[in-house]
Amino acid sequence: MPLDLLVPDLLLPEDAPGRLREARLPHAEKWLARAAFAREPRSDALRWMAGTHGLPEPIPAAAISRIGEGNGAEGQWLRADPVHLRVDNDGLVLHDPAALSLTLDEAQALAGALSRQFAADGLAFEVLAPGRWYVRYRGESPRTVALADAFGRNIFGLLPTGSRDLSWANLLTEAQMVLAGHAVNETRSPPVNSVWFWGEGAAPPSLAHRYDVICAEDPFARGLARLSGARMEPTPPHLGALLANPGESVLAVVESLTAPLHRADAEAWLAAAGRLDADWFARLGEAIARFGTVRVVLPGERATHVATLTPSARWRWFRPRQRLAAHA
């Protein structure tokens, strides 16, 4: 049975620091040179996982993630993640929420203030992690833009639209006013001066059984496991831990590069990439022998690259190796 290895943020955008794009990972380069490549439409990790489970747009990411957090998700949900907006060239630009480094107490205090403000609208903000907030709503769903698609962009034209029941754009403005005057923000830099609504909809009752095992920390991936009947496990520290799986299809989501990239911590990203190469890519030959087929899934700026490795890949030693940036 096959193994799918999903590795976000290994293929870097063109504006990433040159020293990161020039990084050499010998084991990854070896196996990517020997793989059969397919390019899928531009997609981040969440959309790729949703597509493999047959979920159409709009993806109910909030409800599925809430299930992955170990909660029920009856009804319709939105993510309402805390963010920082900064005036930049006459626009409001959404900056990566990873820079906020919120504590749980801060998050609960801010979300509590929003719940009190919007109680008459039937909205209650729920904090399941400092950077992951949820809100349940009724009526027609708004149309939203995923948080990952809004990073670094002017939010003009990206605000929620399309609901006759609530004016989500007005709610967002009101939320910004509440947050601006909150005591938590008096001592914070950068302040939490907005939330970002995204991932609208209700979770389906079930999903197709695509994998026997899903190894992930990400709540959306874990929600897919619960809905599809896959066994849910944490991502192991290295590929060797998966080699004992007895004839099972496996999705392993390895997100060790995401946090340092979002924090713009070049040294941490390079260190994590080196560990990824040694702990995962170095043992791909064993994984091919064990699973028969291994697919390395690399979301990129222009497309998602799927590198398929079968036993014949071990004999393609003559193919030249390239830097990872050449595959993006």
C-alpha cells in the first residue's frame, strides 16, 4: 500500500531569501531527480488534502479542523483567527499571525471581549489554541478568502462577502474597534488588531476512506482522519517509524518547516531542512521497498509537485540532481 509524504514549505516562493533557495539537501535532491513528476493546480497543503478526500470548494476548513481538535462540529463554523493588519502603501496588509506569539490567556481575554460584543448576533468566539479561534454562525454562509491566501496582501477585495443574514465586513470593522481598545493590546507589539474569518461551512457527515493511517499534528488533517475512518497518529520524528506499518496506506504530514518560514527565521528553517533530509529523505529507499509506491507531495507557489517513486526509481542513478528551487 502506498505512502504519501506531504511536506509544506520545502519548495520556497521566489521572494524567499537567496540562502534558503540555494540550500542543498543531498538526499532530497537524489530522490527527486529519480522521481516521475506531475504538476497539479496551485494548491496549499490544506487544499491538496481536501482534494484527495473529494471535498469541493468552499472547503469547510473550520468545522473539519474543530473535529480534528477533538470537538463536535454540528452546524456551521468559521475560523476567526487573530491577526495583525499594518498600514502599508495606503493599504491594510495582513501580516503572518505567527509573529503575534499570543499566550492562551491573552487569546481568551480578547476572544471573550468579542463574544460579549457580538452576543446579540448569536456569535460566540471559541479559542482552541492561541492562534486558532472559531465562531459558530447561522444562516447563509459568507464567501471568504483563506488565511494562507491573504498573507502579505492588501485586504481590500479580500473581505467576507455574500451573506444576507450578517454583514461580515461590518462585523470585522466592529471587531477591530473592540480589539484596538482592549487592555491586552496596550502592552503588545505587534497588537492583535483584527481577526480573519475563513473556512466557512458545515462538516460532511463522513468522507471517503482514502488512507488507513493519517499522521499529522494539523487539526484539519486530523479532522479528515476522523471523518474518513482513518487511524489518527501524530507525525513521527523520522520516516523509520512508519516502516513497520503492516500493509497500510499512509499519509504523513511533515510541517517542521512551516513555523520557521512563517517567523522569517532563516537559521531555524535551514536547521529544520537539514533534519528533514536526514530523518525522512535519507530513508526513502527503504520506504519504497516497504510501501511499493511513495509520493512526495510538495506544495509550491505556482503548483503542487507530486514526485512519484516506485522500485524502478532506485536504478535511475544517472539523472542529474538539482537544487530544490529548480523544482518550484
